[in-house]
Amino acid sequence: MRFAAQKRILREIPIHNESNPLSQFDINPHDGVDPVKLGMTRSAVKLALSTEENHRLDQTASETSDYAFGNSLQIEYDNAGHVQFIGVGFYDDCGCDYWFADRHIAEYEASELFALLSKLDQTNPEFSRSEHCFKSIGIVVSVADPQYDYLGDHQRPVYGQVSVINQQYLDAVAAIDAG
């Protein structure tokens, strides 16, 4: 019952208003996680996030990665300093909400999200709780576990991270896999 009530509440809460200052970010295949886009420079990411409340951007972790919203938003850069990977993982009090296909990512049970991504990717892979890359849409899901079920009392397996990647990142992963 709690999950159904929270789903209804999430949909009814208007985003970006005085009573609810949370930012809402849409996950877009081949593009990014609004307002962060694949291909942006580190300074452009800083500028894009500067308008968001509670962003808590941390650009001190390393030369090639940034974190924001309490580490729920992970951004990795290529050697030229352009975004090649954007990973999101929702948790209570992270300071923002992540949405995919008009639903909060925390609403998706892992198998449901996997099936949707498989359909969009036009593939029929075997369900994976660990990690799977949907190559044609440039999305990776990682670690399905009930610990990430913040809306259902940690009862359902939910992916801990959903990531948007560019072709360069995908090629690098393929090269590693090839040995």
C-alpha cells in the first residue's frame, strides 16, 4: 500500500515550485540527463547545474569525474574533457528526482525497467540483476537490489544506477570486453 500511495504522491507533487524546490531531471537516451548532456565540457556542466537548487556539485573527486546531488549524479569525462558518461541513482534526500519515460526511476521494479529498455533497444536479452548495456540506446543499468527500493520499503529489486553513455564510452567498454 505504501508504494501505491507514494507513486500517487510523486505524480501529484508539482516540481519546481516554492513548496517543493526539488529539481526534476529527465533521462534521455543518446542525449544525457537534463540539464547535463553528453559532450558538454566540465565548465558547461558547472554552469548548467549552477541554476539548480541543492546541486552540491563536487568537482574535486578527480580530473575525470564530478558528482552532484549527494553523489546521486555521477559525471565522467573523456581525455578531451567532454562528458561521456552520466549515471544516476535516486535515494531519499538526494535533492532531486530522476525520470524516465514519464515515470520516476524509483517507481520501476528492475525487471520492468529492463523490459522497457529492451523494447526500446529492440533486443531481447536475458534479464540481468548485475549490469546490462543497451547498446543501441546508450543506456546501462547496474545492480538491481531491494536496498535501492526507496518507495517500496526495500522490498522490490530496483536498479541502483541508470546511466547514459556515448559511443566513445561504449567502444572503450567493448575493447575491454574483447581483451
